[in-house]
Amino acid sequence: MKLKSLLLIFLLWACDKDDKPENLIAEDKMAIVLSNIHLLESYVNDLHLGSGDSSLVVYQKMKVDTLKKFGLDSANFNSSLKYYIMNPDLLKNIYTEVKKNLEVQKKRINDLEAKKNKALVNKQKSTSLKILDSLKLRQLPRFKEDSIRKKMIKMHKPMKIGVV
């Protein structure tokens, strides 16, 4: 029983610890970094590498590159993330910003896709009009029915058979 009590006290004491890391990443920067990391996770997931191990290796490499882009290292990021996890109100604020960032990114992507689709439709329309124009040029001239009949009659004159 004493062991359980000591363990419980230790856990409560450890959870109550609210020490800020030396190089705590600011909330706004953390929101941007987490937004990029979540986009990265989505990208790696869409690669369909087949093996979870392969995906994990690719993800870890790209995560390190992303952190370097922001001038961070894994230890600094992990200690800051741990601090924010221990402070749920701060983490909630960060993820509110992450959600906004991802929605802006999604809107930007949707707008780009809409422009791309519109350009493709316009290109298809212009191409189909060019094809129709070229087909009109290839059509044979139309003859009146009477002129065709006259030509047919001239070509197939019946032979005159006479008695000699």
C-alpha cells in the first residue's frame, strides 16, 4: 500500500511540474511548425509506400528537414511539445491556430485546383472548336441532287442496239 501511495504522490508531483524549457518555442511559431508537420504526415500517408516502416523512415527524415527549415532541432521541438501537452489550455490555443492554418491551406489548394480545372475546360473547348473548324474545311462540296442525277445519266447512257 505504501508503494502505491508513493507512486501516486510521485505521479502527481511529476504532472504538477510546470517548468518551461530553456528554448521554448513560441505559441505562434509552434502552431506553424505543427501545421507543417501535419501536412507532412498527410503527404507521407498519401505516398502509399506499402510498409509502415518505410513510411516512418520517410516521415522522420522529412520531419527533421521541416524542423531545420524553422531553425529547430528534435530535442527543442520535443521539449516544447511536452511542455504544451502538460498545459492543455496553451495547447488548445495552438491547435486553434493549427486548424486555421490548415483551413487556409486547404482553401488555397482548392482555389488552385479550380483555376487549373477552369483552364483545362477552356483548353478543351478551344481544341474542340478547332477540330470542328478543321472538319468543316475537309467536307466535300455539296451538290444539288439534280446535278448529280445529270452526271449519272451522262455516265451510264444506254447503248443503242440497232439492227443492221
